[in-house]
Amino acid sequence: MATFDAERGRDEVILVARILLIVLFVVFGWSKLTNYAGTVGYMATTGLPVPSIATLVAIAVEVFVALAVALGAWTRPLALLLALYALVTGLIGHHFWTMEGAARYGNAINFYKNISIAGGFLLLYVTGPGRYSLDTMRGARQGAVRGQNGH
């Protein structure tokens, strides 16, 4: 039986995975940012208590936090945040168990996509950002500075 060399190209795969994990967030976060009023209106239909604040939180997470993960900045804590965000938004926005027919089916798909995305972010939390990341660059610089100072 053939085995796969999982370490070969590991850092490149992690970089691609980080980018693929955040594409959905950036695309829809940008949409929320450019249609703020429409997004506030949608958030109001979900029953959230302060739709304007929920919209700002969604934009911050989906655009800025997601881009930070793509760049590999604060990857582990932000991966946990995005896993939690995916779970919560799945529960708030895709409560298929209250629906019937095509709406139930479409929302079930989206709910389970959110669950799967959360799983991807949990894996990113465990694996870390890989070599091609600001976290790694920052760690290398801090190590060099410590070495120069004799610490």
C-alpha cells in the first residue's frame, strides 16, 4: 500500500489551506461592507437584538480577521475565533430544523458547510500557520533579536 509523504510541501499546503478557508468570509464580508444598510436589514430579520452592531462584528470578522489568517498573523487564536464564528453563524443564520421544503434543504447544506469550515479552522489551530506566515516571520525576528542580546 502506498503512503503519502505528508511533510513534502507541508508549508505550501498550509498556506493554500489558509487562503481557501477565508475566501468565503472575505467575499461575503466585502459584500456586507459595501451594502451595510442591506446587511443591517438582513440582520434584523434574524432576530438579533442590535443589527447594526451585529453587522459591524460580521464585517470585522469576515474581512479583517479572515485577512489576518490568510497572512498568517495571530493564526492560532484567530482560527479559534473563526471556528466559533462559523458555528454561531450557522446556528443563527441556517436553523434548517425550523424550516420545510427547499428552504430546509438549502439551509441544512449551509449549516453543515459552516460546521465543516469550523473543522478546518480547528485543524489550522492545531497545525499552526506554517512557514509562510507573519507569525513565523515575527518569531524568527524575535529569535534573532534575543540572540543578539544574549538572551
